[in-house]
Amino acid sequence: MAFKNLFVNAKGKDTKAPELKAIGQVEAKDAFKDVKNQTIADVLPLHHVPIELMSVRRESITSLDLNKVDWLFHKNELLPLIDMMQELNDFAGQEVITPNEYKQLDYT
């Protein structure tokens, strides 16, 4: 199986319909691996969750200390969200949101 790369020429004139032109062919196994790696590289940073905490196995792991990674994620990503959510308490005039204290991971 192979993927075909197509070029869509949709800027045609009023009377001309859009055209599909084949511009090449790539073996499926090579293209799938490249597409998969590129997709992972694009999607993971969107979540703002460290790879180590997502249980995703990667070729290069930056840190093996999960407590350190977890604390940095909590401090840099979760605390700002918690602060914004606690503004609801001021708006409602009562305590609607009560965050839990940070606890280290127990992964032994």
C-alpha cells in the first residue's frame, strides 16, 4: 500500500472545476512512521503535560525523577489554573472551589 500525494488546484477560473494532480508516491511504511512521529511531536506539547507523566515511551527521556517532574507540572501549569478557578469564589461570595494540597507521587 502506498500513499499518493495530491496537489489540489482550486484557484481555477469561473468555468473551470478544481483539479487533483498526482505529484508523487511514497511507501506506506516510511510515510506512516514519519506521520506518526510528527503527529506525536505536534500533539503532546498542546496538552502541557510532561511525557513522563503521560506514560508515553519516548526515545529521549529528559528526567527519570517523577516527583520532580510532577512538582514542576503542578507549579507551572496547575497552580495558575487553580488561581484562576478560585476567582469563582470571589464572584460567588462563598467558597465554591477548594483545591487540595499538593502530594508527592507514590510510584514505588
